[in-house]
Amino acid sequence: MKHKSFMVVCLVLLLGTALAAFGQDATVNLESKVIESFNSTEDGLYVWRKDASRFAVGKDPADKDNPSFANFGLEGGDFYPKLSFFDVWPMALYRNNREGKEIKSLGVWGKFKRMGYNWIDIYPTLKSQGDDAEPYEIPLPGHIRFLDVWAWGSNLNYYIEAYIRDEQGVIHTLYLGSLSFQGWKNLRIAIPTAIPQRRRIILDPTSASMLSTAEKNSIYLKFVKFRIWTTPREEVANFYTYLHQLRVMTDVYERIFDGDEMSDPDWIRENWETGSGN
């Protein structure tokens, strides 16, 4: 009888521990975060640039491997694609209530010499680094559940992808959706569970200089770029599309553990790199 009572107590304790652990893992604090509004190059941290495959109008195929062609057309002339900002936005998002704020969207004007699987890349650089800035990958704080962007389509049989990099350095391609529709549409993708978002090791302090204290300790992916694809039987001589408000739905719940302050990159830098330890 005593043995059975002991077994019951053990089972209750194990069940309680399991439920507590499950509750800890299941705790969420979901927030919608705008990563980039695309209001203009004058606002925010980023300048958006472009690249394209070899048959873009104005791009010399013989120079397709020349790095100087990564941002061809910045000085004007008949080089495509072109990027610019316009006073347009999805009515479903704002209606007529803009609260006195200037709202813009990023426009893309493309032309290719022939039909096929042509592509246009749209990627961020840091405005603070000037015209010669290298591509910058935007940190996405928290555990990302969804990524979405508003896109304007002209019913052409194109599609758009988002590229993200995980903490192990692997780039993943996410199919956001077809652009074969008219007008504005919100394109949303759930982040596959196969993409790792749980860091096994403490964050390298040298890689977190632009993040807040809470974000430094969170697990994040990085946004790399958009890629717009044309398809072989669709017209490519002249087309337009627009993008507005890149956003994520993310779990920003901060998991606390005994000694968590020692994983803060600022603490590591202060106590190890400055030699303040005894």
C-alpha cells in the first residue's frame, strides 16, 4: 500500500513538473511589429536598392558579374528596374484616416528584353553608411510567427519571395504569393517550424550593437531581401508593382533564467573585453 502511495505521489509530481514546463514553453506575448513602412528614404534607417537578372533593359550581359552593376541606373538613364516612392497606400489599411502623417509606398518599374524567369531583388542598406553601403540584413526580434507585406499587382503572372537568414547563417526562401491580382493585397506567410528560431548559445556581443537590451537576448531571424519573379509566358516589356509596410507577428515573451543578466552582450563586453573581472 505504501509502495502504491509513493508511486501516486511521484506521478503527481512528474505531472506537475511537466505541466509547469509546458506552461513555460507555451507562454506567449504576441505583437505586430512594422519592420519597414516604406514611407521614404528620408525616414527610417534604410535605403532600399535593387539588382536584376541579366536581361533587364540597360544591363549589359557581358558585365553581369561586375559588382558595379549591383545598383545600375542610380544616376538616371534607361536602366531598369527603377525604384521610387509615391503617395499611394492600401485603403484597406488606412482608409482616409492618415492622422496627418505622410504615407508613401515603394514603387518598382521593371523592363526586361525577353520573357522567361527574370528576377528583381529589392534589399536594404543602412542609410548611415552612404552610397557605398553594403547590403544590410534587418534583425527580426522575437520568435517570428508570420511575415507579411502589402503589394500592389497589375494582374501579371509574377510572384514574390522573401529571403530570411537563420542564426546558423542559412538563408531560407519564403514564397509570399502570386502578384496575379489587381490592386492592393496583403501577402502573408507563416514561418515554417523547420526554420530554427531557438539559439543554443549566448549571443555574440559583437553582432548585437543595434539591438535593444531585450532584443539582444531574444532569438531572431534576419530579413535579407525581396525577390520578384516573372514567368516564361508573361509579358515583361513594361510593368509596375508597389510595396508597403513589411511587418511581422512575433512572440516577444522574454524567457528569464537564473543568471540571465550574464548573457547580456553589454555585460559580457564590460566584464570580459575590458578586463574588469578579478
